[in-house]
Amino acid sequence: MKALRKGTTTILNGLAGISFLAMVILTCWQVITRYLLNNPSTWSEELVGYLFAWMSLLGASLVTCERGHMNIPVIVELFDKQIQKGLNCLGELTAFLFSAIILVFGGVQITSLAMGQMTSSLGVPIGIFYIVLPLCGVLNMIYTILNMTDILRDKTEEKEAE
């Protein structure tokens, strides 16, 4: 399981980094075409918006991997270890259900609907850009299962020490 987590995290870091680099290059291109060439590039502006969404969702999956999502540790730490485990697993289960219902189920629905619509400047189906929703939903579900396994096996302290 450690290899699965490390491999997917490496891939996600690479994809998020590539998205960010592409956004920087495309934004510079927009500035050049708008102010130096007096002919604004509309397709690059549209693509930057979609890349931002991809980078944000990929980053959210990385946060899920590291158990960095919202929680209130002050309250959880008031309880003994067994209840803390239960509350932490409940948090992961909530993230799992959100990912399954909203990102995977909802993402598949909206991706299917949007495949018939074309982007205004790029001329590709909008659904292509929405594929990231179910993709990140599945990744989040995998990460929450791995996180729950670590919580139940008391491996969270070991991971934090690394």
C-alpha cells in the first residue's frame, strides 16, 4: 500500500506541476499577445481556466493523501485513543462518501452531459475538461481507504515522523 500511495502521489505532483507550468507559460503568452502584438489570444485564456481547475482538484487529492483536509484536532484530542481512531475514521468516511457521490457519480453525470458541448475558443468537448472530477474522486476514495487502514493500524504517527 505504501508503494501505491507513493506512486500515485508522485504522478499527481507531476501533473499538478505541469499544469502550473503550463498556466504560467500560457499567461505570459496572453500578456505578449495582448500588449505587444495587440491581438489577444482567446484560446490560451480559456485553457488557463481549465488547467486551474485541474490543478486545484489534483491538489485536493494530494491533500486527501496527506490527511490535510479540514478537521478540528482540538476537539478530537480531548478523547482517548480509541475514540480518536473512530472520529478520524469517521472523517475519512465522510471524505470517501463525498468523493463517491459528488465527484465520481456527479462527475460522471456532468462529464457525459458536457461531451455534447464544445468550448468556445478551443473547439473541443467541454466534457474532456470535466473528466478530472471522477478521476480525482476515485483517487480520493483510494486515499481515504489507505488513510483509514493506516488509522486502524496506528501507522499515522509513523507517517508523520517521515
